[in-house]
Amino acid sequence: MKSITIQPALSVNGEITVPGDKSISHRSIMLGAIANGVTTIRGFLRGEDNMATMGAFRAMGVRIEDDGEIVTIHGQGLRGLREPADIIDCGNSGTSIRLLTGLLAGQSFFSVVTGDQYLRKRPMKRVVEPLVRMGARIMGRDKGTLAPLAITGGALNAIGYESPVSSAQVKSAIMLAGLYADGETSVREPTLSRDHSERMFRLFGASLEVFKNGVTVRGGTELTGQEIGVPGDISSAAFFMVAALVTPGAELLIRNVGINPTRTGIIDILRSMGGSLELLHEREVSGEPVADVLVRSSRLKAIQISGDVVPRAIDEFPVICVAAACAEGRTTVRGAKELRVKETDRIAAMATNLRTLGVVVEECDDGMDILGTERLGGGTVESYGDHRIAMSLSVAALVSHGGITIRDVECVATSFPSFFPLLEQVAGR
Ligand code: S3P
């Protein structure tokens, strides 16, 4: 297990780009593989999670080339995937396993999907249950609720599904299965989760209709290969936004960031805390809004976070906790129980780690209270194998007393392999 020690920074300055959006990268491989014709992807994220998705489709007979700049997928059409010869290993990637399970449910072959020790603990019932309702045959550990999942694909029937959780992975798994179902499949969720699938399905020519907090997909429509440009991942940019806000005298321009409104909860939250974030040069690329984000150091104040903004910032809570630890007053987070079933239990992980750094934190079932402090302490903290915990603590280190050692940081490669060099590049010492 590799550890890293990050020293405090005087400031954070410069101009950067962050790697491509993870969610959009997954979807562009998946839809490219089952479309007719060629799909090209520029800005594809070459993190371990996305490489797992790429490997899965190669194992199903899809030719995918990568020249380091552009990924080219030779689409096989809706019915052109082949039975994989071995189990499909999704590594740490929840998006790979859940979306693939939906797609595989509609194929005319057998497949098994699994993942690493963390993924095999994460709940799969949320996708298995609606897919079984569509007629899928899926077996797995603990009554089909944990990976490995064995999927005997076949004919599916359309359903109308009211999802109990706001989850883009659940919604997208059902949408992918819906492409193979007989009729119109609908999913409605309590509040809208990220809508990258809806946007990309439309781009590829799928027959779909969006409505308030939901979507309907008509089965059987063939897709057409596209040229996709993937914007920088706002979830990766978030670490640098907070780094610039909490260090004095900082000014950082983050170019080419995806600002899909279902993902910009982080900007809304940081602005309500008093953060200076300006969106420049707003534009649209491949059906997704994009901008450059200019961040200046700011005095942050505590706020109350709950409601619809929570799914719009769901992956950013570890770094929001760091912002809260540096803010004046008591920040509260509620309605965020989903954080307990991410790559690790992110409420417990951040509470434990922030306490190690001398911050007063109280945990509750669906959130936490964080009392901001003048200066974070130093010490050794744990990633728990979760990339976003590791990167958030690295941001905390920039404003710590004497630096922070973070244990088990290999996991950063799942979503942001160039994170540490980029952090060093912008951190003035
Ligand atoms: C994702 C959806 C979210 C998010 C994850 C990526 C996606 O998960 O946390 O990092 O690409 O669909 P949930 O669907 O579990 O909320």
C-alpha cells in the first residue's frame, strides 16, 4: 500500500485542465459499442474505471482502438455483442458493473460481472430488482444482491419503474435494458440524478422522452455512431476548486469543465459558502454544457446542505467536508445517506479522518455536522481504498499544520491518474 505526504502550500495558482468526465466516458464506450458504424471519442478518461468498461466490450468482440488521443470504437449494432469467454472484472467501478448488468440482461448470451473487494460489498439489488421485473435472469451472492452477478440474458419486457433512490446508475441500467425491451420502459426517480445517459441516448438517435424526474425509452431502435468530445470532469475539478478557495492569494483557471446542471451542485454549494467561482466562455460540446472556471481564494462560511442539491453534488461531499472544515461556523449535511454506499462509507471515512486532523465532526445516519477551524492539524489519514477520500485529504493537506500523510493512495488511478503531479504543479510552496 502506497502512502503519500503532502506539504502545506502558500497558495494555488495557474491554469489547468482536468481529465475527461468519468460518467460520460463510460457511456460513450457503451453506446459506441452497440451503435452501427464508428464512434470516435476525444477527451476520453483513461482511468482504471473506464478502462474496465473498455475491456468489457473488447471481451465481447468489439474492436476498440486508442492512439492516445482519440478512442475509436467499431460499433457492432444493438445485437452484435458476443458472449465473453471469461468473467468481466469491473474493478472498483460501480458505473461499469451496474450499467453493464442492465445491458447484459438483454443479450442472448450468458455473462458474469464482478469487481474488487470494495465493489463486491456494494448494493446491486437496486439494479437487479427492476431488471428481474423486466424478465431478466440474474443470480448473485446474498440472494442476488451482491456481485459476482451471473446474467442469463434474454427477451425483456418494458416496465414503468419508480426508483426509491436518485441514482444515475440505476436509471441508466434500466435505460440500457430498455433498448432491448419490447415496448416503452420508463424510470422515475425522487429527484433528478445526472442526465448524461439521456443526453447521449438522444445524440446516438435512441427513441426517448424525458419528463420531470424521469425518462421513457422505446426498445428496438438502432443507434448510430457519433463523434464525441468529453469535457473535463467537474468531480475532478472540484478538488482544485476547493484547493484554490481555501489557500490565501489563490487564482486558478480550470479550463474545459463540464457544467451539466445535474452536476453543478458543487458550484452552488461553494458559492453559497462565499466562494468566488466564475464561469467563463460557456459553450456546448456533444450535447453537454462546458465552461472555464475561474476560482479565487475566499473566506468560506458554514451553510446547511440538504434536498435537491445533494444528488447534484453526490460525488463531491468528501471535498465539501474539507471546505466545511475550513469555513467559519457549523456546516450541516443531511439527506445524503447514499454516501454510505459509495466506494466506501464516505460519511464515516471523512468523519474519522477530519477528527484525526483536529476537526469537531458529528455523524448522523444521513449526514454530518462539521465545525470549521482556523487551521487543520497534521497527521496520518486513511483513504479506505476510495479515490475521492484520498484526493480530498490531499487538498486538506495544503492548509494543514505540517503536512498530512495519506495511506493507500493507489486508488486515485481509478478516476484521476495525474492528480498528484497536477496538485504539485499548482501548489506554490
Ligand atoms: C454515476 C452515478 C453516481 C455517481 C457515480 C457515477 C454514473 O452513482 O456517484 O460516481 O456515472 O452514473 P449513483 O448512481 O449510485 O448515485
